Amino acid sequence: MEFSSKLLETAVNEMSQLPGIGKRTALRLVLHLLKQPKEQTSFLSQALTSMREEVRFCVSCHNISDVDLCAICSNEKRDHQIICVVEDIRDVMAIENTGQFRGIYHVLGGKISPIDGVGPNQLNISSLVEKVKSGEVVEIIFALSSTIEGDTTNFYIYKQIQDYEVISSTIARGISVGDELEYADEVTLGRSILHRVPFEKSFKNN
């Protein structure tokens, strides 16, 4: 792809680094921004800069937040004895959109994947185990995607907490095997949360 401007080429190259954005799509987006008033582009760049510099991670659940304790964890109306374990922020948003879950979350920040060089120590697992050890947690709901990596992560965490008095459950397999949680429709995902099953039963039947 030939460019008449180095500035344009640099902008397109940077835009194409985003997931799912190829060079042609990046070019369309950059040209669109050029047609907009300068103020609008400034608002966008300032929003991205502020997000990158000021965004935090909740000290309790590791969800993205503007303050130390996210709005979900600080909400006294939520059931803090039930923790839903998810991979990342997109899964929190997907489950919240169902309106079916009133507990709190624990964001792992990924899944165990030896092929990708991701081990248990690189995820937010130890802090989850500490929560269980405190005795304040009644139930852990595994809500990771039904992939090999997701099931491996679920089982690893289960082994870490199985000696403590806590219920371990997993969302019902209304989510197709191999599907990512964020792509499930809200009705199916909501029903999967409501009709969760004991975790031991989920892997013994596989």
C-alpha cells in the first residue's frame, strides 16, 4: 500500500495494530478522522490518553475501574459471599448485561495456556484462593469459556480450593463447547448462570 504522506502512513500503521483491524480498515478510519473537525479528533486522543494513564484495576476483583475499589465490589447490595470467576472485563460486562447475577466477580486476567506461555502464576489466582481461605466465601462460580484452556484453569483452581468449605459450581453448558463467553447471547448466558451445576459433576461427566 503506497502512501502520499508519511504522517498518514504512520497513523494507518498504528491503527492497524488494533485487533481485527487490517491496513484497509485502518486507512478508512484514519481518513474518516481527517474529515472530522479537529476538536473531535482531539477529544478521541485525549480520551484514549486519559484512559491509559488513569485507569486502575480493582484491588479486590481486578476488574477495570476508575477508583481503587470498583463499583461492583463497593456495592453493599451485592452478595459478597458468591464470587463469579471470569477471564477478563468483557466477561464481566456480558454477565452484567443478563441482569441475572447479584454476586461479585474475580477477574483472572487470562486462562492457563502452556502453549502461549501462560501459567497459574501469571494469573490472578492466588488472591482468589486467599479470599476462599478467609472463610467469607460461600460459593465460587466458574464462568470461563468452555475451551480446553478454560477447563484446565477451572480444574486448577478447583484443586486449590477443594479442601475449604466452599461450594464450587460452573455455568450450565448452554454455552457451546469451544465458544467464548463474550459472544453468547444474553438469554443463554443468563440461563447458564441461573442453572449452574456443581463443578465436580461437570468434569466427571466429560
